[in-house]
Amino acid sequence: MLHRDIKPANLLLDEHGTVLVTDFGLAKALQAAQDLTHSGDITGTLRYMAPEQFQGKTDPRSDVYSLGLTLYELLTLQPAFRESDRSALMRRISEGAAPRPRKLNPHVPRDLETIVLKAIACDPAHRYPSAGALAEDLQRFTEDRPILARRTSSLERAWRWSRRNPAIAGLGGL
């Protein structure tokens, strides 16, 4: 299923912290190897649309892009693209010219910034292939495990493992 209009207004948080997606008015069933939109159709909220949607092309990576922009906005408290003029906004989105989240909020952890930047990559081939893959990397981040969006050194992996397993790591110091 492709939602095609993911944005903050279409995401709700329940009392348990579970995110619920609403407004499936533009959603389409995912069909293998088929472009679901006729060329030239633009569907969705412009500020949260992936660049390829301007050519009427959508796939799961388009929703990943919109999720990434939503996460960007949660972390920086402002949209990635602030232009009010439609053509200027489309140009900025097409160029992939969003400021790095840490430039707007230096408290954003580097790994989380890396995840967001991968999700909002201008080229769909450089994004996560699905929302599930994005969720997996976010889970890895919350568990203090190395994220898949960037390579980590063996020293960094050992350091993270010792932070997650301090009792066992402490035995190595004896």
C-alpha cells in the first residue's frame, strides 16, 4: 500500500505511543513493477512530496521520503522546505536542498541526522527501500546499535556493544 500523502497532519499518536496513519484518500494498492500514477499526475501535499512525484511516479520510497520530512520537522521544529511560492518550493524539493537537521538543531544526534538524510535523499535509489527498512534503522538507533545508513568502525561497534552490555564488558577489564 502506498499512502502518497504522509505528513504530520496525517499521523496520530495514541496513548501508548503508537503512531497511527490517517487519511488514505490518495492511497493505492502496491502492484509489482507497475507505476501507479499516470504521468503528469501530482498527488499529495506539495511540501511533503518526493521529487519523483512531480513526474507522476510513486513507489514505496516516495512514502519513505515523506516520512523522512516528517521526522525532519519533528527534530528541527520547522519544515525542511519553507518556500511559500509553489514553483520555488518544487525547485527546492527537486534540488534536494534541505538544510542538515543539525544545522537547525545541534542537539540532533549524528546517527539520527544520517537516518533522516538517507530518507530524504533526492534520488530514490539512495533512500531506504521501504518504510520497514527506515523503521528498522530507527529501532537500531534507539537500541544504541550501529545504524545501517552508514558504516561503523569495529572500534565503534565494540564501544556500542560495551555500553549495551556493561556487566559483560566489565568482566573483560578484570
